[in-house]
Amino acid sequence: MDILLSPQLLAAALITGVLYALISLGLNLIYGTMRLLNVAHGDLVMIGAYVAFMAFSLFNVGPLISMFAAAIICGGLGWLAYRSVLQNLLANSEILARLEENSLLLFFGISVVVQNLVTLFFTADRQGYEYLSAIVEIADVRLTGARLAVLVVGSVISIVAVLYLRFSLFGLAMNALIQNRDASAVVGINVDRVQMYSLVIGFGITGLAGALISVLEPITPVMGFPYTMSAFVVIILGGLGNLWGGFLAGLLLGFLEIFGVAVTGPEWRSVLVYGIFIGILIFRPQGLLGHGRIAR
Amino acid sequence: MSNSFKFICIAAVIIIPGSLSGFASEYMLGIGFTLFMYIALAQSWIILSGMTGYISLGHVVFFGSGAYVFVLIWGLVPVWLGVALSGLVVGFGAIIIGYPVLRVRGPYFVILSFGLAELVKNLVLINEARMYVSLRPVFGAPPLAQLYIAMLVLAVGATVLTFWIRRSRFGAGLRSIREDEWAAETIGVPVARLKLMAFALSGVVPAMVGAIFIMRSGIFQPGDAFNPIVSFTIVTMVIIGGSDDAPGPLLGVAFLVILQELLWANWPEIYMIILGALLIGFVLFAPGGIFSWLSKNISRGNKNAA
């Protein structure tokens, strides 16, 4: 049981948890405001990671700077997706009737296209780079500088984002949209604009997280998929559309995963994540913090 | 059509391509095998997902489980009994896991089905590692010509099954679930039982397909047997073919198998990109698929003529 009390493990769990919180925040915005099931979400992580990798290997720019470029590029993709396809999709009543299923198939197709395009350009090989790899020691915890930076930057950005979305006027408008789309249009919220910004911010945050992740693990075209799964686990745990719940659930999943793997072994990682996921869907589809009714 | 005429038709559909197995080349038999395999898989997908609207993105879980059961009992029982047993075991397993899984509805079910396939894949991987097996060869399988005929029989069987269910009381119940599950339950459709039956039925066929497929590939590897691309291909085939009825997917399957034959070996990425693009295009522009688009336009034409 000693292993469960190790501060080293605690730090690892915090890092994973913060990244999950950040990524699922993006997914939550998109699902909450538009009811789009973005199963290509993890691919934005992958794109962000490739942006950081390219920035480092071509221009020698570190991920702490290129993460803003990743956010802008992914946000731009969000804008493009909204203006080209999703805007019409959300206006089409025939598709809107089965929006969740249709958007899921749509994003599934997009995910496959994106992954394979990236494979064509960058090959399926694992890529990576060295960045702040010196060991830092804080209160008995030994971390590489990169992991420490990820922890600090990830925490700051996710907390700022949650606070902004809770207290700013735009955040309030978005919350209104999450609660009731029709009613928010009635009280004068520009639904179209809020939807577009939700998508841009959601994609951008996720791309930024991807740039941070690029220093932690090998970069491959299929690296995003586990994050898609984790993000869905998190937002279902936290309650769909509940940003604060999602933030806590992200941390919780990070802890469950890191400590679970420490107890059982690395080959159980996927089993743990999928097991938690299936268990939650079957036993508490309204989320851990949710109330009796299933949000639809 | 009288029953005996139907019977003759079905017999002809089996006998004509079946007789090819005597003289067609190995290559042609291979393509035929793949074609029949996907016809069987797509038809079995329709029984659950097409009719009830419970879209499964993890249909490969039945395929892989069937293959796994088959390699575990390989050599212990006669070959064709092994195939039937794989189907039975997986169908029985589907009844057990279907009970909790089918309580989850709509988009949640879609994601769950995918997660379930990955979960089973990882459990099989762990189990294989624990037994110190990295890959399992299957020696002494029947020749391709026999496997080809077996697959043909499965494909025809699955098509007839889907065709029959679609026109039965059972099928009407399943479709009422798709239209409005609450309403169906209220007027007395035994929703839970019908879903479970459809789930089990749609699992038996792919399990047997998986068993036969493993004899053809000669080796069992969890990563291949539970490859999500198989699930993805099935969904795309049905979406392209369209409709919740048996004839729809035949078009989609034929089209994609040809595409696969041309591209998969040398340009897998291009194949996947085309597949993804097709899925996107059909969801956006022709959600009913080729079949419903054709029948809509043909019936419009007939009306104009009259």
C-alpha cells in the first residue's frame, strides 16, 4: 500500500488529471452548446502535438510558445468546420432530429480522414523531441522540467478558462445555451455567434493541450484516440454540459488511472479506462454529480 | 411469390456462385470470400442497428470474439462444429452482456459499443499475454474452396434472415423501437426482450464469420481480429447502401469490397480517406443511402408516368 501514498505518483496523477480536465473542457463546450458528439476530439490533441513538434524541429520554438500557435490553428479549424458544414447541419431540421447520431458518424468520418492524411504526410512513425529534460526536485518529488511546466501551465489555463466561462458575459451566454437553446434565443442571445465561439474555443483549448502533451509522449497519427475516450469518460462522469463538474471529473480520472495502473500494471490501462467508462454509462449515465434525469 | 419459388431462388443464389468454387482461380475465390464475408457482417449489423436505431460502432467485437472462441477450441472438436459452437457461445455471451448494455440509449449506446469492443480486445490481449501466447496459428484448415462455400452459405443465410425479420412481427417491433422507444413500450411492445433477441441474433452471424475468417488468414492476433476498421467498414457499407432492409447493403458492400481490393494492400491510407469521405458525404447529403435515394426517385418517376 506504500505505493498509494507516494508523492511521486500524486504528481503524475495531477499532470494526467489536469490534461484530461483541459481536453474534456473543450469537448464539453461543443457538446453542451450544440449537442455535437465530436469523436474527432482527440485528433485535435494530435494536431496540436504535431504543430508543437514542427515548431520545435523547424524553428526551434518550444511548446510553451508554440502552444498558442496550436490553439490558433485548431481554433481556426473550428471556425472552418462551423462555417463550412456545422452551421448548415444545425439549421437542417431533418438532420437535427437525430443530431447526436448523425454528428457522431460525421465526426467519425472526419477523424478517419484526418488521421490518415496526417499519416500520409508524417508517416505512422513515432516522433518526439527533447525539451526541458533536466530533473527538478521539489519536496521529494522528482520531475522533468517539461512535466513541471505542463502541470503549471495546464492548471493555470484550465482554471482561467473555467472561471472565464463562469463569470464573463460570454460565459453566461454560453451557459444559457447549454441549459436551453430555444429559450436563450428568445432572450436575445446570438445563438449562432455563441455556437461558433464555443467551437473555436473548444477546439483551441484542445489544440493547446495537444502541444503540452507533445513533450510527454511519442507523437503518432493515432495518439489522439485514447484522449477522445478519456474526454468522453470525463464529461459523462462530470455531467454533460457541466463545466465545473467536468474539471473535477478530469482530475478524478487522472487519479483513478495513475493509481489504478500502479496497483495492477500498465497492460491494464486501457481496460481500466474503458471499464470505468462502461460502468458509468450503465450505472450512472447522468454523471456522478448529476441528478436523476438523463440530460438529452 | 410462392414459397417453393422462393426456395428455388435461394437455392440458385447458392448453387451458381457455389459451383464457381470448382474452377475459379484462387484470387477470384479470395475476392468472393471477402464479398460474402462483408455481406454477412453488414446484414447482421442491420438486424440490430438498422432496425432498432441502436447504432453499433463496435460490431467487430462479435467477429473477434467468435474468432477467439474458435481458436481456443481448435483441434478439440470437428471444424464445422467449432464454427457453430463459436456462434452459439458468442450469441449466449451477447444475451448476458446485452442486458445491461441495451439499457443505455441513443448516442451513449454508440460510444458504449465502441468502448466495449476495445475493452474486450484489451482483455483478450491480457489473457493471451498471461498464457504466453503472442500469436496463434491455425494449422490444417480446410481449403479455400470450402471456406468460400461456407461463407456464401452464411451470407445468403444472413440476407434471408434480415429479409425475413424485416417483414415479421419481430421486425415491426424492432422498428417501433427506432421510431419511439417510449411510445412502443407504452403500447405494450416487449421492448427489452426484442432488443436482447436482436442483439444476440446480430452477434451469432459475425461470430461464425470470424471463425471462418481465422481459418482463411491462418493466424489469430487480437489486434487484427478486433480491428476497429472492420466495424467502421461495416457501418460505412450500410450507410452508403442505405435502408433498414436486406437489399440496401448489397450495393454498399459490393462497392466497398472492390475499393478495398484495389487499395487496401498498397494504399491503406487512401482507402481509409475515401471511406471517411464517403461516410461524411452520405451523412450530409444522402442520409437514406443509395437505395432509398434510388427508390424515392424511381417511385417519383412512376407517379409522373401515371
